Amino acid sequence: MTIGLTHYLVVAAVLFCGGLFTMMTKRNAVGILIGVELVLTSSILNFVAFDRYLGKGRVDGQITGLFIIVLAAAEAAIAVAICINVYKNLSTVDVDRATRLQG
Amino acid sequence: MNSWSSFPIGEHLFLFSPMIALIATMLVIVGAPLVAGRGSRTIAGVAVMGIAAGLVLSIRVAMHVGRGTSGFSLQPAAGLLIVDSVSAAFQIILFLFLAAVTYLWWIGSVETESNAPEFFILLLGSAFGMALMVSSTNLLGIVVAIETASLPSYALVGFDKRDRVAAEASLKYMIFGAVSAAIMLYGASLLYGLVGSLSVVDLAHYSITKFADGPPLLLIVGLLCFMAGIAFKISAVPMHFWCPDAFEGAKIEVTTWLSVVSKAAGLILLARLVSIFSGIIDSPRAMSILGPLAWALGLMAAVTCTVGNFAAYKQVSVKRMLAYSSIAHAGYMMMAATAFLHPATNQYATPASALLIYIVIYLFMNLGAFGVTAMIVWHEGNDRIDSFTGLIRRAPWLAVPMVICLVSLVGLPPLAGFLGKWWILLVLGSTGTPLAWILITVLAINTLISLYFYMRLVVVMTLRDDGRPEVKCPIGGVALVNACAAMLLIMFFFAQPMRAAADRYANSFYSTSSAKITQGDAPASTSIQSLSVSDSDDTLFPIYVQRIPPTQEHR
């Protein structure tokens, strides 16, 4: 069996669904961020796989993959900083317990 | 073979000089504490110098682009960035509002703030993202711009580390932002796989050919996922939940920044995308995609403004009420964007000019309203509606501009807010489709609903009085809000010149954003030089420079 585009897309789709499920079910902010990272990884996989199989000499997708890696790193840095700050103030990072702002 | 010899590097650097000024200022602020210490006043002084330099540069760029003779755009077909008169004008507005926000920060926090360098780096960083956002025509460029604008904003919202409410607000904002950015990127990857290119123009062409043979599921999923990121930025339903929380939790100057400039940038981005899609309307099969797109956008707009107005109804926090009101206004502006997608209006660029006018008016209305709220917050320590009781006696110079801004937000004459709504109604009416009439009805009903909660605040300010002491407020802040209120009156009485200017901008916006110029060969009036490093067609993101002819006559 040769590995083709479909295999990559299925793996990416599974990652995406897993990430989406994680984002929707987790109540811990760090858990939600893990879901976000899964979805970002699935989009990187998609971009790179499309590059490889859609024709020779494409690099747009690979460059985009690199950009997404940097974006994910920047986002993780900010997100973890905010989580630490929330933990210091509220002693929890459970998003259901953050209920001061409502309406 | 040196194709760089024909590449006007100096001109390109000049056109991006406002953005370069922003980055240079950020770098100087990183280094300044080593030399001059972390004093708030020093850092703010450095930031103000950078903002002033950026303002001068952006005005020069706008004059350069506006003359038309040597204006240019990076062609949307292949380029990552566009510089046209709209993005140049937005940059001027960006720097003016940066100055206004810096001034509000100066009044409110210069004595107490110990982290001024970090604040200004984040503020200027998000400003840079917004400047990129109005210039992007490429899926990657759009994603990077939105993230560049969003990431510093999360930190700005939670900037006061000891404030529990701010921490919670930044957590909610960050989680919504991260989720929508991830979904947006997955959508972008699907679109890239389908289209084989990251350019929005190619995406528009591809969509037309596909929609003609029945709705393609994957393309719709990709477009919807991609739309999630933009909906987050303009806080359209269903991505609006962050907006009231972030606005209430953040410091008032940050709230002003987010509600005013950030949303305007998102809306100009939306307008650019929609105008690229509408540029392909000449194709006979175009209606097959533009119809569904217009309905999707129109329904989103209708739901957005209805949700915003109904939720604003019961708020006791004025910041929160203004947050919901800004959601509602995003809905009105999206209605103007739906009118792009109709052949009747498409050729005249009128929807673009109505949208641009509304954005400018919205900027002044919201800056005025938030400015007054800021001064009440500093005086009273909270932003509940009770704090505004009897404001007409306690501080007439705050109450009068606040009333003007609120009445303008409702959209009653003789204030500029009325003009904005009126022109959106006219544009919608001129398309005459069933969707347009639905939207007109929704807009009219929403204006009536919004009358209630804006007028509630006006009544509290003018008719009630519980003998609170007079409000002491800085003279500069009073001048700022009164200038905003005066602008609203001036814009109403100079409607015709303003309309003419907006039409001129809209025309150039339309000609640079529209995909028409990429169909077939380039028109004779434009000369397109391909500037690729290796002369092959497969180079990464080749840049096309297109000289646009002098400003066309308004049709």
C-alpha cells in the first residue's frame, strides 16, 4: 500500500476532530490550549501534505507551516502567561469558575 | 539576470514606512529602559515621538498614493500586501487614535503604572497587526495579521496583574481568540488544498467555477472555518462572547482601543475580502456563489445586531452596554458589506463608500462615549449607570458630548450617526433584493430597540439627580470628548464633501481590491511588472507591482 494524500488528510481530520472535541469538553484552560495545539498541528499537516501532492515546486504550504509553528509558539507563550496570572488571582484555571463577568 | 534592478526598493520601503516606524518605536522602547530607566513619563514620551513620526509618514504615504500618478498597489492576485488609499487613510486614523489612547493612558495611569514599557510595546504591536490587517489579501497574510493584532491585545486586557476581573477577562478573550484562530487556520489549509493557492483572488475564481455545479461541501466548510477568525475580530455572532467580558475587564483606555480601532480594522478586512469576491461578478455564473454568500453574511449581520441590542438592554455597567452596542454596530456595518455582493450596486462602489463613512463616524462616536466613560470611571471608581446620575449638573462639559455621542449611536439627525445609517439603508434599498428588504426591516427595528437603552443613560444623566459632588476631570480629556462630539456635528453638516471624499476612496479601494483586473490580460492603462527573483512562475509569493492610473472620475 502506498501512502497517498488521503492518508495525510484523514490523519489531519482526526487530529482536528480530536482537538475540537478537547476544546469543547475540557474545562481546564490548559486543556483547551492543548486542543488548540492539536488543531494547529492538523492544519500544518494539511498544508504540507497538499504541498507535496498537488504538484512539484510548491513551497507556499511549507512556508505557511513554518509560520503556523511560530504563531503557535507565540500564542502558547501569551496563553501560559495569562493562565499563570489567572491562577495567581483565582487559584484555579477552570474556565467554569471564572464567573465574575456575566450577562 | 538581475530582476532586482527594476525593483523600486526605496519606493516600497517608503510605502511601508508607517509600519516600519511602529516597529522601530517598539525596538526603541525595548532598549530605552536600559538607558533612561523605566519611568512612565520617559517611555510615554518616546512612544509619542514614534507615534508622531508614524503620523507624519502615514500622511506622506497617503498623499503619495492619493495623487494617483505614482500610487501603486501590490496586485491582489499574487501579492501579500496592498497599499492603496484606504489602507493609507486607515493608517492615519490608526496613528491619531494611538495618540488619543496614549493620552487617555497618560491621564489615567501615568502616576501609578510601573510597567509602561511593556504596555507601549503591546499597544504598538497590536497597532502594527491592525495596519497589516487592512493591507492583506492573502490567506497567510490575513492569519498572520489577525494574530499579530490579537496576541498583544490578550495581554493588554489582563495588563493589571492584581486585578481579578482583568485576569478573568483576558483568559476568556485569549481562549476565544486561540480557538477561533485554530479553526481559521484549518479552514485556510482546506482552502489551500482546494484552490492550490493562498491568494484570495484565486479563491474567488475557484469558488465561482465550483458553486456553479452544485454546492461543494468541502469549500463551504473551508469558507465557514476561515470566516470564524474574521467574525471573532469584528465580534460578530456567534464569536461575540469575548467582547463584553474583555471590554468590561480591561482598563478603559484598552477598551477604547479594542472597541474603536481593532473593530474598524477587522471591518475593512472583511470589506476587502467581500469586494474581491464581488469583483468576479461579471462572470455570468457569479450569482450562484454570491447569492448564498450574501445570504450567509446578511443573516449573520441581522443576528449580530439583534443580539447586540437585546443584550445591551439590561446592562448596568456602561462599559458593557457600550460593548454590546459595538456588537450591534458591527452588525450594521456587515449589512453594508452584503450589498457588495449584488450586481446592481457592484459597479458603483457605493457600498464601499457607505461602509467607509460608517466606520469613520463609528470611530468618533465610540471614542467620545468611551472617553466620557473613562473620566467617570476615574472619578467614581466604577462604571455603573448610577455613577452618571445628574451628570448635566456635575459636569456639563462631559454630559453634553456624551448625549451627542449617544444620540449619534442611535442614529438620529442632526448627527453623523444618522448619515451612516441612512446611507447603508440607501445602498441596501438600491439593490432591491428580498434579502435587502429583510435587512432594512431588521435595521429599522433594531434602531428602535437601541433607542431605549441609549436614552435610559441620557435620562439618568439629565433628568435624575441625587446630589453627588461635581466631577473633577482633566481639561485635556474634556477637550478630547468635545472634539469628538463636534466632529459628529460637523460631519452631518458637511455631508456632501464627506460623501464625495468617501466615493473617491471607495473607487480606489474598489479598483485595487477587485479581482476584475486579474481576469485575462491586464488592461492597457496599467502596466504590471513581474518582480520575481528567479524569473520562474513558481517563486514563492511573487510580487506584482501595478501602477494604477490617476483617480478615475466618480461614476
